[in-house]
Amino acid sequence: MVRTALTGLLGLLAAVLLPLSLLSIWVNGVVSDTDTYVDTVAPLADDEVVQAAAVDEIERATVQLIAGSGTAPPGVGILVHAVVTRVVASPAFRTAWVTANRIAHDQVIGVLEGRREVALDDQGRVTIELGGVYAAVADALAAQGLPGARRVAALDASIPVMDADGLARARRGYQLLDASGFWLPFGWMVAVLLTLLLARRRLAASAGLAIGSVLALGVLALGLWVARGVLTRDLPQRGAARQVWDVVTASLWHQLELAAALLAVVALVAALLAAVRGRGTASGAPDSGSF
């Protein structure tokens, strides 16, 4: 009885530790490392949703400035839109995007680590600052002879990508996962080995462990889906923010899908072998189901 209960507890522990181990690997490999994070989000500079959000923010601030000066010629909105769209599609935007995301990553880590002085926007949001793009926009508008175009270079705009209050609620979990490092995957392996060593029927235990682990991975997947909605729910450029979230979590989703597929195969094979050996035992063959 004690052995059975201990096996069950170890199996439950292994099932819980698996998604936590995947989270720990992701946190240490992507979230905590600035270079990896920047490399991950850099391709989004060419993403249509992100570019549309950038055009919207830059164009709005530029038109506001020029229109407010009282020197705006007719059709200035059409000219600004064409110039901003061209600049956002150029290498200048890609360079600014990489620089801005390096700063945004520092904001994210600052919130997660509980630093007191984190450069958030006036509404307490993590943002991708696009101010570096305005110099290129100003040059292009000045080349078109637009009065006051040079003043555009002093503008600033940003794309909010995450609510800092929601991010702060994940602080304790982040710090635990970041500090755990390889210990969570190591603990998971130990729990799996002990479960199988103590199990009286190892094939049945393998199937049960695999099924329980798949369910635990499902809980993590649900948590990621909920977090995506909570952290981006009230942002003005929600589509761009969710593109950033999706590309950052893509490697974690891939690990989840791969682990779930492998566990499903293990559960199916173990259950089939257990059933075959169970029929063999019932017909008088020696019982080898417990190895």
C-alpha cells in the first residue's frame, strides 16, 4: 500500500515538474537572455501587422505636429502616409526595431526582477520606442519640400506591447523559474525514474505517467493562452503586441507540442503492451508485465 501511494505521488510530481521544466528552459534560454530575445523578435520588423502599427503611430504624431504648426499644405496627410510607409519598409526601421526591442527587453526584465526604476510609459506599459525612425521620416519629408519637416526628427512614438501590472503578477514565478535553472529538469528526470522503479506494473505506470503529463502540459498551454489575453487586452496596438508575444513564445509552444506528441505515443504503446501481456497472463502465459 505504501509503495503504491509513493509511486502515485512521485508520478504526480513528475507530471507537474514537466511543464515547469519546459518553462524553466524557455525562461533561461529566451526570456532572460537579451541577445536571444532580440534575435527572436528581430524578424517582426518585416511583419505586416507590426509595420501597420508602426505606420499608424508615426503617421499620427507626424500629422499632428505639422498640422498644429499652421503651415500644413493641402494633402499633407497623403504625403506623410506615403513617406512613413516607405520608411517603415526600409532598413532604417529594422535597425530602429532591433534597438527598441533591446530597450523593451530591459523594461520587461526590470519589471520581472522588481527593480524600482524601470522606464515604462506614462500608463505603466512596456513599450517599443520608435523615436529613431523619425529622423528618416524628417529627412524624407524635407526632401519633398514640406515646411517644418525637420521638427519631426524630435518626435517620439511607441508601440505598447505589454501591461506592466499584469507582468508584475508573474514576478515570483519568473524569479523561481530563473533561479531553478537545470534543477527542475533534473528533478523531473529523478521523479520519472523513481516512479518506474517503484511501480509494480511498469507498463501501466508508464501509460499513467504519460497521460498525467499530457494533462499537465494542457494546463500550461491554457495558462499561456490566458496570459496572452491578459497582458495585451487593453493595449491600443493589440495586434502588434500579440505578434510579439506569439514569436517570443513560439519555441515554448514547439516544445509543448513535441512533448505532448511523444507522451501520447508512449501512453498508447505502453497501454497496448500492457493489454497484450494481460491477455497472455490470463491465458496461462508467464506474467512478465512488471519487467
